[in-house]
Amino acid sequence: MTDEIIPGGKVLPIGGVKEKLLAARRFGLKTIILPEENEKDLADIPEEVREDLTIHVVDLINEILPSTLEPEKTQEVIEMPQVWTDNKPSTDISVIIE
């Protein structure tokens, strides 16, 4: 989900669906939640990309939670690019005074 939900629980449409799905696939994401009003935008997505993704189309916020908590998926470990390092900052506090 990248957009907003109005107080009545309606999931609003998003822009840039093609770019977002291509980026999600490139990053290794497999499950996408897409607002119902954007379902028509799936026609612009190459078939090989659509086949790699599980896309849940939702209209209301209460449809999102079941899509995000699939029991068989909770045990799956996703390989993610490491964006941090284990390098700890130096604890050397010596000062050179000239």
C-alpha cells in the first residue's frame, strides 16, 4: 500500500502503478495490494511481471488485513538486499593535541 484511505474505509487509487509494480518485483516483493480502482492499470503490466506477483485487489480497508496475514506465508523468509552494515563505530576517543 502506498496511498491513502478515507475515513469511510475506502482505499483510494494510486498513480504510477506500472512503475511501482516493476520496482516491487525488482526488489523481490511477491505480494501486492492494489486499490480496486487501479485494476484497469494491470493491463499495462507485462505478463511475465504479473505472473511473478500475487496481486490482491481491494476496495475497503477491511479487505487488506486478510491479504497481509496469510498463515502459510508468515514462515517464508524473503531474501532482501542488505542496506546496513555490521561495522560498529570506533570507541577510540584519544585526541591528538599539538
